Amino acid sequence: MHARMLATGPETELTAVWARRTEAAAEVAAPYRARVAGSFEELLDLSEAVAFAVPPAVQAELAVHAAKAGKPMLLEKPLGPDLPSARGVAEAVAEHGVVTQLVLTKRYHPATREFLRRAARTTVVGARSCYLHGAFLGGDFATPWRLEQGALLDLGPHLVDLLDAAVGPIAAVRSAGDSRRWIELTCEHTSGAVSQASLSGAVNLPRARTRIELFGPDEELVYDTAELDHEECWPVLRREFAQAVRSGRSNGIDAQRGLRLQELLSMAVV
């Protein structure tokens, strides 16, 4: 996804790809005539900005090096495999003043932004939500770190981010269940509202299901991704990252946001 998105332009150009295995980097780079970097340091030298598409533990280590090199970064979630590593990334970013943007994919879809605008005008006392799919059962997304960490760190950042934005700041999170099978989160918001989130990557569904229902004295407000075309996210993400890099100002969906999400999710570790 990252290579295809960045190569499409016109705001960005995919100049080079690096991976631990040179043949893997070459496979990604070839369709876009990008260079294959022989090392991460060479990738930094060849690039104005860096996009990460690696496991969280690898990102947490390399992102600190990129920050020290002054490179803007497009970061995946979670920032790291645990809270200390995520804090290390955020601190390096702040210390070196580099621009970052987080790939919270749904945040870049026009329908999501309309939902959040409407939610800001809605009084919410309670919310229900879910992010469910079967990708951990097999296929490209059944990667070792996802199978080890489960849905909490993979799907959790997306859903907790939306609940925090739609219902209001989350103050506390409690959990029940098994992140590798099914985990339930109960979030207490500073407004007094309570929200619940069901997360699983190990259930057999025909397609991923993401849904948020907001309840209160006003009419119910529902966000559902069933009919959304996620291809609409990528041009927005790419354009806003390029704008952030060129202006020197992050858009708020950045490393600091990623750290806040990881702080909230760390409350739910069971």
C-alpha cells in the first residue's frame, strides 16, 4: 500500500526502498523504478521523507535514527510494541523537531471526517463500537507480530482514536478477554460518557466490520465502514503528508497522537 500510494503522486515520488532482504526491497521497488537502498542509512540519504511499513519493534528502533537525521516520517500504528518504545519514538520526534504523520487510515476518508464533524455537535452519553475481521486466520495480515499482540495493538489504535475523537477525551480504559481471540474495552470519557469497543482479528466474516454508534438525548449517530471505498483514503493521506513535510507542521494525526493512543491501550493490557 505504501509504495503504491507514494508512487502515484503527484505530491510525492517513491525514490528508494530498503528492506532487511535486498530481494524483497527490489520486488517492491521494481514496478515504480525506485532505487534499492543498500542500508537504512542510504535510504535516509536518498529520501526527503521516510515511510515505514515494518513491524512495530523495527519501526520503534529505526524511527529514532530517522528523527536524529531530521527526516519527516510517515509512521504506522502502533508506534512500538510497548509503551516505553512508543514513548522513545515520540520523544525523539519532539527533540529533533521532525514532522510526522500516522497511518490511521480511516481518519483520511471524507465520510469519517463528516462523522466526526457531526459528532462534535452531538451530546453523547454512551457509545458502542466494533472493529472485527478474520485476517489473523491466514493471509498477508497474519504476520508474527499481529498473531503475538492480537487485535489490541493492531485494530485498537484505529477504534480508540475514533472514540476519543467522537465521544471526547478518554480518561480510563478497562478490558476483558484475550487480544488474540476477542477483547472488549470499556472506555470512560472525561465528559462522563462511557463507550465500549469489541476487537477481534480472528472471527470469520465476509468483510471487515467497523461500526460506531453514539447515543444520547439527540438522535442516534452511526458510523459504518461497510460501504466505504478505502481507496479514497490514500490520496488524502498522501496529500496531507506532503503538505505537512513542506510546511514543517504536522496535522495532529502524528507521533504525539500515536503515543496518546498507546498510553490508553496500555491501560487495557491483560
